[in-house]
Amino acid sequence: MVKIMIVFFVAIVVIAILLYLGILYFQKSFKKQINSNQEELEELTDSGLEKKIKQIKNLHLTGESLSEFEEVQKNYKHLIKRVYPEISEMILDLNELNEKYKFYKERTYILEVNTKLETAKEKQHNIEKMLEKIEARAKEHQVAVEELNQKYKNIRKTLLAKNFSFGPSIDKLEEKLVELENDFDTYSEITKRGDYVSSDHPLNELRDATAEMERDLEDIPPVYKNIKTTFPTQLKELTEAVSQMGKQGFAFPRDLGAQIKELENQIQINEDNLKKLEVSNAKVLDKDIADKIDGIYEVLEDEYTARQKVQKKFEMFGKFIKHAQTQEKNLLADLNRLKQNYTLNHDELEEAQGLQERINGIQSWFEKYLNDSQNKLVQYSLIAEKMENDIKTLTKIEEKQKSINDSVSNLWKEEKDARAAIQHFDVELHRMKRELQKLNLPGLSNEYLEFMYRVNDEIDNVDEKLNQEIIDIDEITKDLINTQSDLDILGEKTDEIIASATLAEEILQYANRYRNSNNYPELADAYNQATVLFNSNFDYTQALDIIAEAVDQIEQGKPEQIMDGYYQTHKKLFSK
């Protein structure tokens, strides 16, 4: 029982200690937050806004600027006299609640104080921004008055010192400066009264108008210089150049005299633009006049350069035409001569006649130019371009002439080669016949004889075509290719007959030693069969195969030995 009481007592003591410690923790935590709120409030009240307000008040604002400042001052007084004292009183109450351990109520109060402090901070920040804006505007206008005043002094100084540079614009510029100075006086008066808000609009207008006038002072002199000296000098020079070049036989792509007159009118119009101080229009027209004058210079330069090119290439061009004509004359003569003996299968004559027409066209144009250059004005840029194109055309014509000439120049040689080929074919055919006759064969197969007659007919056919009045070399060339191919095949067949017949006879003779023996009846049959094929059917290859196979069965390798010996001493006569 005593132990229970002791435990209970100890528990109560522990709880009491924990409770006490908790109270101390909350009290200390809230105290820290209260002190932080107090510091924030002191920072707000010691911000120096009071001094700033007094400084701005000494600017002696009026009008809208004064109304704006009074509104800011009113908001500041509300903070100082109402909001900050109320927050300070709440902080005192928080200290009292903290001392009395009324933490729940204290927590609610702290949240309310935090909200009021944040609101006060925002309001004070807005007040600071408005004061900075008012002060900056005041300084801006004070600086603007000084800057604009200096600008107008500089403008007047420029107008007095360089009035000759502005030509007819000077009167309007003087008027504009007077207007600016009057507007500036009005603006200065508003600024001196301290109504900086109302001064914003006239300041912006003054700045824009002043900047425009400064641009005019910069833009007008070069435009006026062009009107007064540069353009008239250039137009005078161009007028003289056009007249002089006209006397020298030049023609131009357009009426330059009329264009120069139009430019003189535009110069007068631009002088009126300056007189009315329409500077933007004057700059645009100034550039247009300059571009057109440059365009006339380019035309004159192009025509002069073109004439130099024409004169430089004149002699060469005439010789080029004559050379092409000579080439064409020779080519046509050759083609007409060849046409008497050869078939021209590739329209060579028609193409050559077409080239002649093109050369004649160029010659006609050149003769017209020669005549016009003596009696009329000439636009040399067109002549130079045409001459350049015709030189390219003549170059291509001569290349084509050479191509046509090359294609027909070998016709006689091709004819000669064809006759030699036919003669060679005929010799080869007769040589094949002689070699076969040397063998004293019993005969030749119908297949071989038909092929031989066919080759003989082909040779006769080509020979007949070569002896016609007009020869078609293309057709003969194709026939020669076919005949050569067939002659090669006939040569292979002839070599095969010679070899097969010779070997068949030799192996048949060798087989005689076994033919009468009763031990080799198969050989006797093969011998008889091969003999029939050799003497009656004239199939020497088959006869060789049968007797060689039969002998090989008795004496293996002997037929191959005989064949190898033959081929070592006998080369093919007609085939590779």
C-alpha cells in the first residue's frame, strides 16, 4: 500500500514537472514571436518615410501632383496615428496574456497581429513606391526642362549658323522652332508650379516634336544638296552624254531624254516638299531620283561597254561566219559526191542542209547590222548579246559539221575493208574445200554441205551488194558480221571432220589386230558399225566414238593415247 502511494506521488510530481516545463516552453516560444512582432513594428515606424514626405512637401507641388501627394500623405498619417498604435497596443496585450499563461487566447491574438502587420507592410510599401514615383517625376521634369532648353538653343544656333544648308525649308524650320519654344514655355510654367502629373503629356509631345525637328535638321541638308547641286550636275552630264552618244550612233532601250526631263520635274517637286517641310516625302523622292539617275548611268555604261565588245569581236565574228560557210560548202560537196556511191542512212545530208540554213540566217542578220550601223542608231547591248549567242551557235554548228564529216569520211575505207573481208572469206572457204579433198573422204554429210552452201551464198550476196552502183555500207557491215560468224562455225565443223575422220581411220587400222580374233566379238561388231558410219553415212565423229570405245574396252587408254599424239602434231586449221 505504501509502495502504491509512493508511485502515485512520484507520478504526480513527474506530471507536475512536465506541465511546468510545457508552460515554460509555450511562454518562451510566444515571447519570442511577440518580440519579433515588436521589432517589425519598430522597423516600420523608423523607416524614414517622415523625412521623405517632408522633402517632397518642400517641392511645392500643385494641381494633380499635389492631389496625388496629399492622398499618399493621408494614407501615411492613417498608418502612424491609427494602425501602428493599434498594433502596439495589441502587442502589449500579448505580453500580458503571456505572463498570465493564457496561451490559447494569446495564439489567436498573435495571428491577428501578424495579419495587421502584413497589411501595414504592404500599405507602407505602396506609400514608398508612390513617393519614389512622385520624386522621380519631379526630377525627370526638372532635368527635361534643362535638356529641352539646351536643345532649343542648339537648334537655333544651327539654324543661324547653317541656314544655307536648309534651303527652302528654313522658314518652316524657324516657325516650327518658335512653336516648340512657345510650347516649352507653357510646359516650363506648369513644371514650375509643381504640377508634374499634368506635365507628363506636354513633355512627351515636346520630346517627340523636338526629336522630329532634330531628324529634320539632319535629313534636310543632304537632300537639299542633291536638289541644288548633285542632281542638276548629274543630269547635265547625262544630257550631254546622251546627245554625244547619239551622234556616235548609239541607240538606247528607252527615251533617256524624256526620262531626264521627268527627273528635272521631280527635283522641282522635291524642292517644294522641303519648302513645305514634308521631309519624309522628300527623302523617299530623293532616293527615287538617285536610283533613276544611277539607272541612266548604267544604261550608258552598258551600251558603251557593249559597243567595245562588238568592235572587239567584229572581225573575228565575220571570219567565223565565213569559216563556217566554207566548212558547210565542203561538207555539202562531200555529201553530194558520196551520195552517188553510198547510201546515207543517218540523214547526214538533211542535217547539213539545216546547218546551212542556220548559217545563212546568221549571215543575213550580220549583213543587216552592218547596213544599220552605217545608216541608223544601234542599240549595242542587243547586238552584243545576239553576237555572243551566234558565236555559241556557230561553235555548235562547226562541231556538228565535224561530227557529220567524221561519220561519212570512212565510207570508202569501210568499202575497201568489206571487199578485203569478202576476198578473205572466199579464200578461207576454198581452203576448207581443199583440206577436205586431201583426205579423199568417201563423202560429206548433208548437214555440213548445206551449211557450206549457205556460207558460200552469203559471201556471194555481200559481193553482189558491193558491186551495186550505190552501196549501203551499214547493211553490208551487218552482213559481214553474220557471214563471219557463220564462217567461224563452218571452220569449227571442218576442223572436227578432219580430226574425226583421220583419227577414226587410224583407230580402225589399230583395231584390225583384234577384229579377226574370236575373243573379241564386241570389237568386230563395233568395227563393222563404225565402218558403215564412216563409208556410208559420212558421220566421222560418231564412227570415231564407237570404235574408240570398243578398243578402249580391250586396251584401256590406247584410243586416248592415239588422240593425244594426233593433237600434238596437228593444230586446228580453221578454228581457235
